[in-house]
Amino acid sequence: MTADIVVCGLGPAGRALAHRCLMRGMSVVAVDPSPRRRWTATYAAWADELPEWLDPTLVTAATVARPTAWGARRHELDRPYVVLDNERLRDSLALAGAEIVADRAVRLDRHAATLASGRVLTAGRVIDARGIARSPARAEQTAYGVVVDASTAADIEPLFMDWRADNGADPAAPRSFLYAVPLGGGALLLEETCLAGRPALDIGELRTRLLHRLRARGIALDGDEPVERVRFPVQGGRPGRRAFGAAGGFTHPATGYSVAATLDAADTVAAGGNAWPPSARAVSALRAAGLRALLALPPADVPGFFDAFFALPAPLQRAYLSGRTDLGGTVAAMRALFTALPPGTRVRIAAATSGIPVRSRGPGGSAIME
């Protein structure tokens, strides 16, 4: 039997695409080695990024009206931020009517998917939503977090990023930041994060930094807290009509966010539309340049860089963080940020974004440095 579409991979991106195809009356085959697996990562988004077809009251675990960011100084972000409830999100992306195949896709062609079992599925479209494989050539994001009762960390406000240097790391070492968000039900995630690195900071190092930071802020752990470990590439996707989600280039290379972008684009792709118009491809190239700039920053320059970014007008921040097809807004945000930075930082960023190799001073193996 030939289906309208075969979707390979049932993470949030693949499941959202399969769901929207079903809502359009299409015949769908969805392939995943473990189609019933739970999503254990913490997924979050800016509230205004969620698509109209998804009811935020059903999929949101917690909302932060005005999250905080720290470089060397405090910034209050005038943009609601939501943490998603994974189980309710899965339930909202219902797959009733789809054929679910518990197998691994090993070869994908335009109209056929060959599975590890030897079965071949044929369809009008075959979409790769399997994510991105790790590679030493690809920058990664890593994180180590613990989930605590919010009363344990009552003095910590919701933090989008906190780059302050109280995590015990050597001042010359690659930087990491604290991410702190409510998960609903009185729980709070406290996570030490390496935004991007080639190689990224090791999970063990991030654990050491997080424990030091929490002790410095008077937060005592009992050692039984649930743990979250994060490691995924922020490079390597292939924009185009045959891949979706991280595999299709939807990961923001300078932030690691992808879920909201894929939810937003799922209906367009389901309808056979082009999720990669020229403006989106141009923005993707600019974001890749932004990642090169981040990787070239010496550790001491990182807090000032983010101070400059979070001092930008809210529309420019929004354009860079979320405007996947907003070429004008992305250019304006990058221009304004570049102008606001110190001359020495501007020279490094100009070289890095132009593809000129830049070697940062300090130890090798890095986050926000290569």
C-alpha cells in the first residue's frame, strides 16, 4: 500500500507533522523504533511562538510572564515564556488513524523508506524527522540539571540565562549559564548549560559547576533530586522538503531551540507548502554566522555580549530569537547588536561571521569558544 506520507521519527517534530497530516485527511505511516517512548527533555518556548491550532491551556505546564536574563547585569524580558507539559503535548498531537510502525528507518528516498526489518514503505512523500547524529565536527549544546521543590530555591527567580560567575569555574575557562524555570506542580528545574561548543562542556563539568553555584546561593540538595542531562547538536540539519525538525534545519544554532519552530511549520509542511522560502534560507545562513561569532568569543567577553543583546529593543530580540523567515528583522537585530559591542569584540565577530578562522585565547575544548 502507498500512503500519502511516511514520517520517520516520532519526537515532537515528527509527531506534530504526522498529526497535522491526519487532520488534513491524509493517509499517514509513522515509523519510530520506540513509538511509545516518553519525552524526557524539558521543552519550552516563547508563548507567542505557539501555533494557533495548538491550545496553549492544554499543553503548558508553567508560564513565566517576564523571565530574567543576566550577563553582568540584570535584564527583565517583556515576553511570556512557557514550559510545555510533555504528556499533554503528546496527547494533543493525536495519531489516531495513522499506521504506527515500531522499526528503524535505515534508508530514505523521495518515495520509499527502507526499514531495518527489510520492509519497504512507499508514499507520495517520505519525511526524515529522526533528528541529527552527533559528530565532532558539529557544535553541541550540553546541560546538567536537577529538579527541586520550588520552596527549596525560593530566592531564585525564573532565569532564561544567568551568566554570572559564581559556579566555581576558572575565569579563563569556557563559560556556562544557569537556566531556572518552573515545571508546574511546585517543581523547579535548575540547569547549568553550555550554550554551544565544539566540543561542548562535559556533563560532569557542568554538574560540578551547578552544585558549586547552588551552594554559593544557599541552596542545599539532598542528592535524591531527579536529574536532567542534555546533549544534542545545534548544527547539521538539511533545510528542504524531505526533512523536518532538527533533521530539517529547524534548530536555532545560536540557542538550540527547535520545538516551537517545528510546531509552527507543521501545518505548512503537511499541506505541501514550502517551509523554506528564500527569506528562511537567508535567515538560516545569518544564524549560522551568529553561531560562528558565539564560538569565537573569549570567555571574558560572553557576559558583555549578552548584556548588549538583552539591551536591544524587544522587537529586535524577538526577530533574532524567533523570526525564522524575518530576514529584515534578523539583519536589523544583528546590526544593532554589532554596533553596541566594544570595538575588540566587533573585530572578532566580524572575522568569525565572515568565515575567517579565529582562535580564542585560553584552554582548548570549549563552550562559546573554539
